[in-house]
Amino acid sequence: MSSTSLLTKQDPTKTPRRPLSLPRGRIIRQVLAYATLVAASLAILLPFVWMIVSSLKQTSDVFTVPIEWIPDPVKWNNYVEIFAKADMLTWVRNTLLLSVVVTLLQVLTGSLAAYGFSKGRFPGRNPLFLAYIATIAVPWPAYMIPQFILFSKLHLSNTLWSIIALQAFGAFGVFLMKQFFDTVPDALVEAARIDGLSEFGIYRRVMLPLSIPAIASLSLLSFVTTWNDYLGPLLYLRDPDLWTIQIGLQSFVGQYNTEFALMMTGAVLSILPVAVIFAFGQRFFVEGIATTGIKG
């Protein structure tokens, strides 16, 4: 008997498997759910697509009815002209500097404080943590004026240091990191202490390597928040050489209030870095949010 016949010969004692089939009602629900998700995604993406398309049009073609989704002609020169008419490089440099510095400080201060609240043992730890987290519920306008007066007396107003000091410490970052640190078994920390590691050594060599998803989540949230901040720079940065991209684009709108195509070009440039960072870091972001708060 050939090998081919042995492979194709069926065992008569075995009944053939019936193909799995889903109930019709379940299939309909899945189709409706996916259709709803696709429709919602298109509704969310549509304004961004219109903004990108408008950035490649002439000003007179931006608000044409019906909307021209394919620019004719395509005006790539808008992305050159905006740098000639506005100090975009300065705005982007200031915004990038503030976003990077604030993100690093948020991760450092938030993780250090979270390690103390999660793995430290000291009297009043839980009440102190609750009191600190409760500050999240206090809106910034409630203490914005006293804070501005304080920064002015410290000669931090109209400097980039004011924005750094304003956002370098945050209760949300401490809460996020603590929730992740709580998932690390205490036995692992105790073993490190028995091996002779100091508290900072445990933090640096044990906790941080295990917390990459949470750190990525906090970094992304801090970067986006600082990059998109408008009110803080509006209050503290009065010198045009210190403006961030959000303040700069607002002044650009006032100066060239008829150049709608250039406004759309500036808006595209303002969201491009955030979109790129999220595209590369979304896996860590989703993992960090999903695992934060899960007790291990």
C-alpha cells in the first residue's frame, strides 16, 4: 500500500467533524458592532482628514461646497510658506524642550514617590497618599492666581522654568505608578533587601525594569499634556521668543486671519509629533493602562 493511500485513508471508527457554526443572532450582533465601530472611527478621523487636505489647498478652496477631498492643485508650498511667515522653529523648539524635560521629571518624581507609597512602611502612609491624590479633584483655576503671584515673586514668570515647575510634579503620575508597583510582589522586594540592596537600589534595579509599560504610559500622557498645554504658557510666557507652538499658532491666527490654508498647515504640524509618538508607543501605552491596578 502506498504512503499516499495511508495518509488519505480515514479511520471508520471516527465520526467526521462538523464545521463550527455561530448562531445567526450572534453573527448579526457582531456585524452591527463592527459596523458601529467603523462608523465611529470614520466620524473621528474625518476632521483630521479634512484638516490635512485643507493644508494642501489654496485659501480660497478651503471652504468650498461641496468639499474637495482631493486638492487641485496640491499646494505643498504651504509647508514652506508657514516657516517664512511665522517663527515655527522657535515655537517647536520651546515646546519640544518643555515636553521632554517635564516628561522626564514627571516620570522621575512620580515613580520615586510611588515607590515610597507602595513599598515603604511609615506612619500615616495611607492618609498622606489619599490627601495627595485628592489634589487631583482641585481644579487649577482655583489656585491659579496665588500660584502666579508666587512664581512672580520667585522671578520665574516669563521664563521656561515656570512651566517646568508648574508641571514637573503631578498626583496622577504618582497614582498611576503606585498602582503598577502594587502588582509587584512584596516578597521580591524583601528578597532584594536581604541581598543587601538599598531602597534606591531596589527602586532602580528591580522596580523600574519591571515597570516599563507604566513608565511608557506616564511618559506618553505627560508629553501630550505638555505639548498641548495652552493656558499655562499663555499666563507665564509673554516674550515671543519663549512661546510654545500652541501660543504661536494662536498669534498666527490673529495675524493672518484670512490664511485658512496656513492655519490648517500649522495645525497639522502641531499634532504630527504627538501622532508619531503615539503610533510607536501605543503597545506599551495599552499594556500599561491594562495592567495598572491589577493585583498580582
